[in-house]
Amino acid sequence: MFYYYLCAFFTLVSSAVSCGFSIEAYLKSKLQKDISFTHAQYAMSRSFSLFFVAIGLFIFISNAYLIALSVVMIGIQLFDGIIGIKINTFKTIGPILTAIGNAIVLILFLMK
């Protein structure tokens, strides 16, 4: 059960970080009043949804649920890291390390 909660926690933190970046994009684009504001709203709605679903990992204990959400968050973080290459090192390395860490914890969970 330890690895379940460790993986669930890592997935929750990953979704919270993603949600934080989408809120930042929303707040910055709100001032511009262009199409980027609409795009930021879409990103924020998806990030909030994933964050709330990640909280559910601690309420509804399910291996399949954990595996599915962990894989989704690993994919999101990997793509965020690829997108971050055009922005700066922090926005590249942070998400990629988060994806690798989440993948390692998921593998440990699956090997238990």
C-alpha cells in the first residue's frame, strides 16, 4: 500500500504543478484580451479537472485508476518539457524530471 500512496502523491503533486502553470498562463493572458486568454481558459479547465481527479486517488483506492492517471500525468509532463525547450531551461528540466520521477514511482508500484 506504501507504493500506491507514494505514486498517488507524486501524481497529485504533478497535477498541482500543472494546474499552477495553467493559472499563471490564465492570469498573464487575461491582461492581453486576445485569443491566448481563451486558450489559457481551456488549459486551466483541463488542469483543474486533472487535479481534482488526482485527489480522488486518495478517496477511491483503485490500482487501475492510479495507473491510468499516472500515465496521463507522465505524458503531460513530458510534453510540457518538450514545449519548455523554446522557453527556458527551468520549464524544460522541471517537467521532464517530474515525468521521470513519476514513471519511476509507477514502475516501483507495478513491481511491488
